[in-house]
Amino acid sequence: FPVTIGTTVIIHVTTQLLQAVGIPQLLLGVVLFAIGTNLPELIVTIRSWRRKVRDLSLGNLIGSALANVLIVGVLGLLKPYSIIVDQSYFILVFMGFIILGLVALFYISHSKLSRTEGLILAGLYIMFVITQFSAFALA
């Protein structure tokens, strides 16, 4: 029960702040959803790397990503929502395909992700966030 009250307050305050600053709810929602759902997986991944169980870490991250898709689908079943198709949406879809394609290419080419490839993926994510913010700053 306290968690429900706390999350309700957080959502209300965050929505008000977003409207005041002019940051779209979709952008913040995607970033917070990604961070919130992947922090536990990040901890498991780091621990499994330290214990030299790398397959567990990769499987854990992929499983988390697939669970995120399931959560979004279930939420849509429970309460349908509209998606605003604008510049932000196209950037999200484009960058999603690029990043997924690169992850597949990097993994298939060497059966591992190197530091350079990890840096490329992290750089693309940072570029995605920056383009999202700039798209809304210009709008």
C-alpha cells in the first residue's frame, strides 16, 4: 500500500515538472522505464562477469529486454493507449533498429561484444537521448 501511494505521488509530481519544463512524457517514460527495469539486471550482470559466468549475464539482459516488451503489451491489453507518431517516434524506431542490428552483427561476427563495440552501442544510446531532447527543444 505505501508503494502505491509513493508511486502515485511520484507520477503526479513528475508529470507536473515535465509539463513545466516542456519535456515530453514519452521521452522520460522510455528512459525511466529502461533504467528502472534494467538496474537489477545490471547488478546480476556485473556479478556474473566477476564470477566468469558470461552466458548468464547476456541471457539475463536479453530476458529483461523481452520482459519489457511483454510489460508494454500487457499494459496495452489492460488499458489501450495511443501513440503519438511524430519526429520522436521515428527517431525511437530508427535508433532501435540500428542498435538491435548492431548488437546482432557484433555478436555474430565474434561471438562476443568487445569494448569498442560496447562503446559504440553506448555512444548510440547517448546520441539517441540527445536527439530526443533536441527534437523537443526545437518543436
